[in-house]
Amino acid sequence: MWEYAALYLPHATQRLSNHAPTDLDISVKDTYAMQLLCAYETQFLGVSEFCSLFTEDEWDGFENSLDVRFFYNHAFGNPTARAQGIGYVEELLARLQSRFIKESDSSVNSTITRDDDMFPLGMKFYADFTHDKMVLAVLTALSLDYFKHIPDRKTYPPQKDRLFRVSHIVPFTARLVTEVIECDTTHPKPEKHERVRYYASQYGYRNQAAANDKKQRYRFVRMRLNGAILPLSSIRGGPCQGRPDGMCRLEKFIESQETATVRANYQKACFGNYDVVNDGRDVDGTVPK
């Protein structure tokens, strides 16, 4: 992060120093802290006077510095990233398959996940609350390779078309939603336009009120990040290929995560003794072999 900040902050630091008392030494880290204050004050108060101290290009640089920081701390660039997110993935898979987790060698608390009162199954809605960093780790543990895009640490202003942008993936109040959609055909027709109102049986969805409905049902998974549909087709191995609406057959989605726990290598990642070369390489979110 600091390597990239050094590309765009020296000019801003000098500009601020020109307006500061002569005995006040403003460093690059001080300048960066002012940018952080702008973000947090704006979120908390609605406005921050620190924001106007920087140019648009400098804000683009700040954004990319966060991309670098989060990619190498909590996403594919960190060897513990999959281990950070695997507990969420394991609980998600358990709920999708209506099964308990009776033992675990990851962050899952199996004392809770084996108990029907504390880990109920078959619910219509589940809500989990966590830190934004964990969302990145979950996307990594899922092997959602759409976000496996190494940030450029040497180009300023940064690339506009980069895919790994923290401001898009985990802004304040980020939301990751997994939907289970039940249809009456294995190939429901994709809808090209968004819908804001639904009713039972619309587009082939299950009609809960039809007590005598004996049609076979097919279940699909779809994931939304901050409202945007995630490309499950980019999950490694390609079991979810072929649909433009982001839906994946439930059994195919579960199949796509069969090796997620092995890839996370939780025990070694969290407690093992290993060396990581800090040269900016993509380590795929897991420990070296």
C-alpha cells in the first residue's frame, strides 16, 4: 500500500506543507491519514473538510491504494484469505443442504452448528453480520475468479477498468446475498430486464399456494453483491457456466465448492510455520505447498 501511496502523495504532501506553519512537518503518512479521515467523517457526519484538500487524480490513487491493501491482506494475494472466509462458506453450504456441521477443523464453532436451536435449518431467511474484510475472504474461498485480478502497484493514475475495486466490492454497509430460486424447468428463460415486484409462480417460480402442484422443481443459486449479480460462471472449474442471469443449479454450485475446505488449508494457514515471499505475487489465497 505504502509503495503505491508514494506514487501519488508526495505532490499532495508538498502542497499541504506550503500552507502549513514552518515548524509543522507533514509526512506522506499524515497526508494519507487525512484521506482516511475524509472517508470516515463523510460516512459518519455526512461531510468532511479534508476531502477538498485533494484532487480527483489523488482520490483515484487513494482508491487504488486500498485495492492493493485489501487484495494482499484479505483476498487472493494473502495466503490466509481462504482460511479467513472458509467458515462462512462451510456454514452456507450446510444451510443449502439442510445439514448440521457436527465437527470442524476451521473457524466454524461446531458446538453451535450441531444444535437445532442455535443453527436452525430449513429457514426462509438467514442473516449474518461481519466485517467487510470477511466478504473479500468469502469471495476468495469460493474461488470466484472474477475478482482474482492483481492490482497494479506501479501505474498512476490507476487503470479505470480494473475488476478488483474495494469501493465497489466492499463499500460501507456492503451486502452479500445468496438466493435460492426454485423453478419448474431445468432451463428457465433468463429475464433481460429487472423486476421490482414478484408473485407466486411468476417466471416459473414456485407457487407456495398451489397445494396440489405436483410438478418437479429445480433449485438454483444466485449471489448478489451490493445488488449486483455475481458471475458464478467464473467459479474455478466452470460448473456454473452457461447462464447470463448468474443462476447456477444448486447441485452444481455445491459441486463447485467440494474442494473449498482443502484449498483453504485452515490449520496450516492459521497455525503453520511457513514463509511467504512478499514480492507482490498472487498466492491464490492459500499457503505455499
